[in-house]
Amino acid sequence: MKMRVETLPNYRLAYVRKVGPYGNENMEAMEQLKDWAARNNLMSSALIFGIPQDNPTITLPENCRYDACVVITNDFKLDVGSIAETEFSGGKYAVFLVKHTEDAIQQAWIDIFTIIENSNYQMDNKPIIERYTADMISHDYCELCVPLI
């Protein structure tokens, strides 16, 4: 698996949050977000993030937060109440292209930490991001973006 380093900008995000154990419910939040994005004509050029907000090794499963997000422009009028809004604070990230299968993603979560350590980078204390574009989704890929100091 290859790593590249990229500086991500700040983004305005519309998101759906799921609270509970990470797993299939994350996909439900993502589908809810994608349905909303499609209804608002955002999917053709969408930049989508899946952001697990908590480390499940130190946070009780029932308290783990997962945000399914789509980047929106500053002038996009968000219908408050149907979806939440937040800001993403960019920065330097290690980016890994991963086949979007359960096995490949699980293996990537194991491998990325060693790759980063061997590359003489240090992780920052921000969430790791799953990043998707419409093209990646159609070809069953995603990117894992790991924050770096």
C-alpha cells in the first residue's frame, strides 16, 4: 500500500451523525447522507467524508460517534433541521488509496500505522478520515486520510 502526503483545506460540511458501535449503522448514515446529497444535486461532484470521531479502544461502543459528511460550498443554503453542519479543519494528511471492501479496509487499518511510523511521520490527534469521490465510489475505492503533525 502506497502513502502520499497531502495538505487538505478547510471545508464546510453537511453531515449525518450516528452514535453507537461502529459497523453496519455507519453505512446507514452514509446512505442517508448520499440520499440527501442526491436530492440537493450534490452527488455528481461530491467530496464525501466518513469520520469516526472516537477511538473504540478507549470510548465505550455505545458512545462512539460516526459522521457521514459531504463538502458544501459557502453559499449553499442548508435546510437546518434536515441535516447538520460543521467545519472541517484541514492540515497535513497521509493518504492511502484502498479497495472499498470490508477485508481491504480492515487490513489497511492494520497497515497504515506501521507505514506512517516507517516514513518518519507522526500522527496528529485528529480523526482519521475515509474520503470518497463519485468516481471512487463507482470503482469501489476510498482513501484513508491520516492526520499528521
